[in-house]
Amino acid sequence: MLSVPSEVGSSPLVLHFQPIVNLTDDQFFEFCQLNRNLRIELTATGEILIMPPTGSETGERNFNLIGQLWAWVNQDNTGIGFDSSTGFQLPNGAKVSPDAAWVQLERWNALTSEQQQKFAPLCPDFIVELRSPSDNLEPLKAKMQEYLDNGMRLGWLIDRKNRQVYLYRLGRAVECLDNPATLSGEEVLSGFTLDLSKIW
């Protein structure tokens, strides 16, 4: 059964397969490989989400964000950075593709080669989601909470529309910052500072 969301914009196309088909991890990975031009996620309850591409402006902002993170990762050498085309399998079974992510090197090296080549079975230590102008905020907040519930240590939800950043930290209440100039990686990304002037 195919369910098309009523809202136009960057709402995902939702495909329902269960209970007719219950894709295994390998089948979902192959499904994604056969549809490489699509950004596909799988919820913990089995719905497949097909995400529309971002607008050019949002893509440029995300490119800048990734560039800043890459420069720090390349210098720091304590972990591995990932872009928005990377899939991860969370402990709750969801398969997600954050806009940017970072995994501590020890956790990455503990995976087998096969696990590294597919959707790594872990939640990144650090995740960024960048809100597009047409994105609904509440589903993004729910997604960030899901990351937190699955082991994320630090997460940033950057809401360009309202010039706000929601900080998600393990064991702490969500914090909202109004129009910050920079963001600190704190103890998770020690020494990393994101310059938001190119993101806003």
C-alpha cells in the first residue's frame, strides 16, 4: 500500500510494506543500491521513507557545514565523518541518513569490514540535521529524539528558518539557542567550532 503525504514540499513519500513484506537488512540495503539516486530511510516500524532532494540553497549550506566538519575530522583523527548519503542502522532497527555525522574511531574500528561497507549498525556519536525552508520542524525534533534514544551523544538541529539551534545531549534536557554565531563540539568533538555565519 502506498501512502502519499498531503503536504507538498520536502515531506517524504511513505511506502508501507508490512505485513505483506518484511525486508531483511540485506534486502533493504539492496533496495537502496538499486535506487542510488534516491535518499531512502526505513523507520523502526517498517515504513520506507523516500526523501526529496534539498533545494540548492540548503545543499550549499550543508556543503559548507560538511566542509567545516571535514577540516576538523582530518586534523583531529579521533573519529570518522560522514555526509548525508550515508546510512546507519540504529539499535531500534531504523535505518537513517543524517545530514552529517561523526563516529568515534574506536567504535568504527570495532565493526567488521562488511558492517562498514553496508549500513553501519550503530548510532553516530554526533549528528547534525539541517532544516530546509519547507521542512516541518516537529518531525525533525522527533528524529533527533530518536537518535538520542539510540545512543547519540551530541546532536544539532539547525533551524535556518527561525535562526535557532536545538542542542541534544545525552542525559540532558534539549536546549534551544537563538541566533548563535558559533556552535561548540563540547567534549564529544573536542576543539571543533562550527561557524554559523555561512549556514544562516
